[in-house]
Amino acid sequence: MRISNLSKNTVLANRAKLADTFFSRLIGLLNRNSLDQSEALVITRCQSIHMFFMRFAIDAVFVNANDEVVGFVEGIKPFRISPLFFQSSYCIELPVGTIQKSRISIGDSLKIDKSV
């Protein structure tokens, strides 16, 4: 999948995966040592994330049902918990630095292209 920021005309990830089942959401990125710059994980039904037992830090973007950014956390480290974003429908986990590099801000409109 490809994730684009329509508001900034940038691409956040060219190789995103979807975690939409109980087990894929439970495992998330736990079995990984890192994320490449073009990778992301989209976790459905997600208003907050935990980083328990993670091996690396990530950027997390929280998005509502209208595909608008409602919150984000830059560089969340292992064994931390993100704030709760009540309006969030899903979370996009990205490599550290992606939020700053792509200039993500609250209200940005995102697009997930599943055909890529």
C-alpha cells in the first residue's frame, strides 16, 4: 500500500502493511528490528499505542475516519505509551523522522492506496 499526504503532496510510505486482525494488531512491529524509510504499518481500530517489548523508536500518526490527522507522536521510544486520541480510527507507524521530514500537521488529509 502507498500512504500519501494530500495536504502536503508528499508520500509517507510506498510499502505499507495493514494490521487489521486480532493477531496482526497484537504483534504489530514486535517481530521487527527496524522500519526502512519507505515502510509503514497501519493499525486499524487504534486510538493509542504501546511500545512494550519494541526494539526501536517510531513515529506514530493517528488518523480519523475521514482520513484526517488528529494527532501524532514523534520518536516514541520502547516501553512507552502514546497519548490517547479519542477521534482516531487508525494509527500509522512510521520510521523516526518521517513526521518532521514530511511536515505532517493536525488536519492534514491522508490517502491510503491499497492497489499499489
